[in-house]
Amino acid sequence: MALSVALLTSRADCDKVLDELSDIKGNLEFRQISLTRSKDNAADRASTIDADLAAAEAEVESLISIIAALPESATKTEMENRKVRADYRLFTLQQRKAQFGTTAVILYESELGEIEQRLSVIDGSMNDVTVRKAALPAG
């Protein structure tokens, strides 16, 4: 979408628009840096979380088999307690995966793509306003 830069009738108007666009650009660049760091951290943690998640799932499955084979006893009660703890560990790992795992990496990349597009549009807009400002008479 082309800007209606013809509506800018003075250099002061151009300066106001450029200041606002510059502020928006600065905020987006800051957000871009923050998201890039978050994405990098998530990528670093993703493989560890996936391995821990697989181990926790295997533990829960083995405990289910063991509990099913045991008669009512103190050992069965202990295994049931271990399964509750393993279920909780599995739940927390699933939460971590959503926040810091492969899913998070993809979501961060998507948001970074949006920011890059917005920055490109803002750069074009700033260029259009700068050209318009240069075409206006001084004073």
C-alpha cells in the first residue's frame, strides 16, 4: 500500500511522521533482538527437552505395566506413587516443550518473519516521506 505522502504539506509534518516511524522501528528492532534470543535459547533447549520427554514417557509406560502385574501390596502402592510423580514430571516437561521446545522455535521464527516484513514496510515508508520532505520548499 502506497503512502499518501502528498498529504504532507510541510517539512515539519514530514519530521513528525519520520519521528513516529523511527520510534516504531526502534521498538520493533528491540522486539526482534528479544525474539531472536528467545528463539536461540529454545533451539538450544529443544533437543534436551525432547530427550527428557521421551525418557519420562517410557518411565510412565513401564510403571503402568509393572503396576498392572503387581498384587495389592506395599510395593504396588510405592509404584503407584512413583507413577504419580512420573506423570507430574511428564506434564511439566510437556509444558516446557510448549514454551521452550521445537514448537516455540517455530512460533518465534514466525513472529520474527512478521517483524522483518513490518520493518521493511517502515523503511519504505520512511524513504517515501524523506523523498517528499526533500521535494517541499524549505521554511
